[in-house]
Amino acid sequence: MADGFAQSVKQQADIVRVIGEYVRLTKAGAQSFKGLCPFHKEKTPSFNVQAAQQFFHCFGCGQSGDVFTFVQKMENVGFPEAVRTVAQKCGIPLPKREFSSPEEAQASRLRSRLLEIHEQACGYFEEQLQSPEAARAREYLTSRGVTAEAIAAFRIGYAPDSYSTMRDRFQSSFDEETMRASGLFSSKEQNDGAVGPLYARFRKRITFPIRNEAGRVIAFTARALDNDEKAGPKYLNSPETPLYTKGHVLFNLDKAKQSIRQFEFALLVEGQMDCISVYMAGITNVLATSGTAFTEAQVRLLARHTRQVVVNFDPDTAGANAAEKSIALLIEEGFSVKVVTLDGGLDPDRYVRERGTPAYIAALRSARRHSDYLIDRARTLFPPVTPDAKVKALNFLLPHMQHIPSRIARDEFAADAAQKLAIDSALLRQELKQAAFARRADVSSKAAAAPALSEAEKLLLRALTLPAGDAARELARKRLAQEPALYEGLAASSLLSAFVAAETISNPFDLAPDEASRHWLAAVLLHSSQEIQPEQVEDAFHSLRHSRLERRQRELRRQLAEAEQRGDATSVQELMTEKMTLDRALREN
Ligand SMILES: [Zn+2]
């Protein structure tokens, strides 16, 4: 790339406008703008753009540079690509291309051919949707409330039921390398190991183009028209290509980004159909994750436009799981997240069509804070009526709390959870602090911070807090009552004896005699919610007996050494006898 051209682009380009496409900028002075830095996590803007000097600087992470530096970092491309990108954004015609290496030239040529073939394929599918063969596809779309306007806006199409029609048509315009690399065609390996002839990947399917942020078609997702086994998966996507990486695209971002900035939040739905319905209903700041949980790449992509999200995933289990994962990721990246649950178990698509836009907007307005949503979800999954269920509910919530970067927000979440689950809130906060500390600390200091309880003690503590009548609990109580010597002198001994004495336990923390016990109890209960088998209780007792014998053995050795030093033959004799018995017991135990 000639330096002269780069200079000329830089002179013509407006850095504020270019960066403004990625970052929401607000005016901070006559010639300066500020926004949230796209290169580091932050909640108050420390990213500055100077219009007069045409450079940016972040006071938070120290990144700075000119418009090309910005695009290079943002798009993860080299200098020549950044110059081209800026030129294109500003409508500056490109000179005859000059590339730094033959590989780069080749990759760039392939990319532009792939963009071209996708554009043509999109047009081809759109045209096919009007063919007689596509009557059923059109009926399906009508039945799902997809209007002609939506079909045009989203460039929905139809891939005909033929292996060869599309290939034959495209062969005249594209070379085989491009057709293979596009992912629009497949081929089977022949018996002799050679690659077989190309055939259309998408057949008898409704096609939805996936577009990049600039609105260029880079892949397709295609819905089967038939439900039988022969039709294959319900949704078939393009494979990864030089244009398309799964989980790096947000469906509809090209159309939604303006409104996302305008409304200052993005509405996140699961499926393309939801996204299309909601968009056509006039709620234009909507994006689809395309049926999966959010990826980190998608979060970064979204962070360029807003840090506020309303999540409206499907009401089924898969939707709830995807919502939880997405929420965790968004919260960790400093987003503010609200969650909509639609009544009637409807997904956004059906809700909009059956109840209308005003009702949907009302539902969006009533979106709950993500913490309230998660606490409710924990209460539904594990109704907190028993201590065990409370522990499970806490186990469910704790990772979410830990993800919150702000301590104040974290404490607030903990206080709400404690109140709604009827758990000691000071203790919950303590546990959170502990978890946050453990997360930062390395493995060795994490071990040092953990309470000095043996695995056997932890298991017994857990067993004893199970509901009355649980086989493992009753066995543990019986055994401990029979052999109190077993837990004498252990770290958790006072806690264990309090639990043995209690017929029923409504809140195990009420029985913890001191702060250390409460702390141990929390650590033990919060970190595991698995069921306990009676055999595990027996194993724990076995291990307690063994360690008790070992303790006695150490003690005996010390006493023996003392007796020998004193020349006390009688004591030595007695101690030796006991030691032999003990050695035998240890071998057997
Ligand atoms: Zn920064």
C-alpha cells in the first residue's frame, strides 16, 4: 500500500465519524469526544477522540493512535487492510491494489470473490422463493406471519430441491476454488480418495442470509421445509469459511445498530424468526444470537454499541439455560442486563403476533433486573424450604454473583438473595468475599484460605444438614452419637456435636456456635450440592477412625521417647503394648 494513498485517506477521513461507528461518542469539548473504551472494560468513559489532531487516547488502558491504529486494533487487521477499510467507509476510491505479500493478495482476492458469490447466492434464493416450486415455502412463511415486506427486508429466500441447478448456474460465473471455499456447495470423497463433484448444500429449505456488521452477506442459515428424517436438521448453517466464523456474528446487527445507539439498549432474542417478527413490529434494536448462548466474541461486538441489554429468550429449558450463560458473560463484561419473561409461555415471535406490539413493549418495560430473574429462577428450581434446597439455590446463584464486577452491585444481589431465600446475609457476603478472593488467588493460597477441615468432616457436615429422615443424615447422626470420641479435638467438633443433638434443623447456621464454624459451614455447604449415599458416610467414619488412630500413634511415639529418656521401664512396657495393638489396628483399618 503506497504511503501517499494512506496519507490522502487520513486527510480525508474523519476520525470521529469512523470511531463513532464502533463506539458511542458524546461531545466533551469543542474538538473532543468521549466514550466507553472498546479495548478495556470500563463503566465511566475514559476513551477520548480529538477531532482537531485526529487521534484517540484512552486514559484507562493507555491505548492511543490515529484512525488506522484504531481500525487495526478493532478489526484485528494489518495496516493495508485498515487503510482500505477506512477508505471504503469514507467513500474514497481505492487505487490499484498493492499487497505486501502474495499470500495476502491471494487471501484478499478470495475474500472478495466469496463476498460476490454470497451476494449472488442471496439474489438467487430470493428469486427462487417466487418460483412455483416454492409455494409451500411461501405458505409456511405466511403461516408464521412473515410479510412480503419482511421477506424483502431480510432477503429471505428458497433453496430449490435440487443438487445441481444452483451449481450449474454458478459454474459460469465462479471458479471451482471459490465455489468450494464458499460453503454453499458440498462434495463427497470418492472411493479413490479424490474429491467428488460439487452439489448444492442447501436444498428444499427457506434461506436466511447472515450479514456482517457492514450488511454484506457472509453465510446462510436455512430451515428445512419437511420435518422427516430425510430432510436433515431443522436448521442448517453455512460451515466456517474465510468470511464466516461461528459465534462471531450477531444476526441483524447491521440493521439494528443505529436504533441500539438511539434507544441505548439492545434487545437480545434467540432465533432469527423471533428477531424478524420483533423487528418488523417496529422494535428495531433487536438482535438474535441464533439459537445458542452468547459467545465472548459476540459480547465484544455488542459492547461497541451499547452496554445495556434486555434478554428475551425462549421460555423452555434450553432457552433458560442459554439465558443464564449469556447473562453470566454479559455481566462479567460490565453490561447492565434485564430479563423479560413473557407470560403464556410464548416466545417473542408468537407474543408479538398474538398480543401485538404495545403488549410486547409493555412486557419489555417490565423487564426485571437480572439478579431478580436469577433469584426467582433459583427459587423455582430449588424451592428453598429445606436447608439442602437453600444450599442448592445458593450454589446456583453464587457463580452469578461472583461475575459481577462491581462490589456494591454484588452486595446488593447477595442481600436480595439472602432475603428471598431466608439465609443469613452477612454470611452470604462473607462467602462471596471468600469466593472472589479464591478466584484471584493462585492454587496454593486458595488452599491456605480454605478451612482446615478433612474431607470426612466436610462430608459429615453436609450429611447432617440434609432433611430429617434422609438415610445418610440418620446414619451419620447414629454413628456420631455412638462414637463421640471420633470427632473429639477436630476443627468442626463443636459444630458436629450441635448437629448430632438437633432432631431437626431449619437453619444450620443457627446452630453454628462461633464465627469460624459459620464460616466452615458456609464453605462446605455452598460448594457442593450432590446427594450423599450411606456408603459415603461409612467411608467418612472409616477415615475418621483411621486418622484418630494415626493421631494416637504420633502421641504414643512422643510418650515412648519421654519414658525411655526417664528410664521408666514400666511405662515403656505399657506403651509398647498399646503401640503394637494400635499398629495392628492401623494395618486393618
Ligand atoms: Zn481503554
